[in-house]
Amino acid sequence: LQALKRKPDLFLCSNLDVKAVFQCGVLSLKFPEAPTVKASCGFFTELLPRCGEIVPVGQVVHENGKVLLQAVLEGVGGQASRSLMDHFAEILFALNKHCFSYLSIW
């Protein structure tokens, strides 16, 4: 999360597997530890606004966003602690704001 905030062009690096980072974030949303889930939610709320400006990020979100949406809805549906709902809501808000055309398809 901190790397994304401070140096977003890191995601332009050809050596970085953006898909793997994205998938790790999705998996982390399902962890039982609240601090891990909060950090993952923060990662996605920082990542999603960059879909339009960083091509590799936009491509990964386009191809794998359905998995993210599913993980968020599962968390909201009862898999995650109620204390984390605001963090999941922030992801949904970011998806709605920055990926609306994909969101309606997923």
C-alpha cells in the first residue's frame, strides 16, 4: 500500500507481475486477521483509481475484477467481521467510481 501511494510508477515496471500482486490482494481480503484485511482494502482503494492512468493495472482489473468483486461481496455477506464493513464499502465505492462499466458486467 505504501509503495503504491509513494511510487505508483512502480506498477509500470516490466519485471512486476501486476496480476500476481492483484491476486495476493484478493486472497488477503479473505484472511481472518482484521489488520491484514484492512491493509488489503486500503491497497485496492489506492489501486482502483489508477486503472485509467496505469495500463497494466487497468488490464489486470479488467481481466480479474470479477474475482475482486466476488471476494468483497463474500466478505460483506458474512465471511468478514462487521468491523471491516466500512473498508469493504470503500472498495465497492472505488469500483463504482473508477470501473463502473466493468462493474455492471461483472
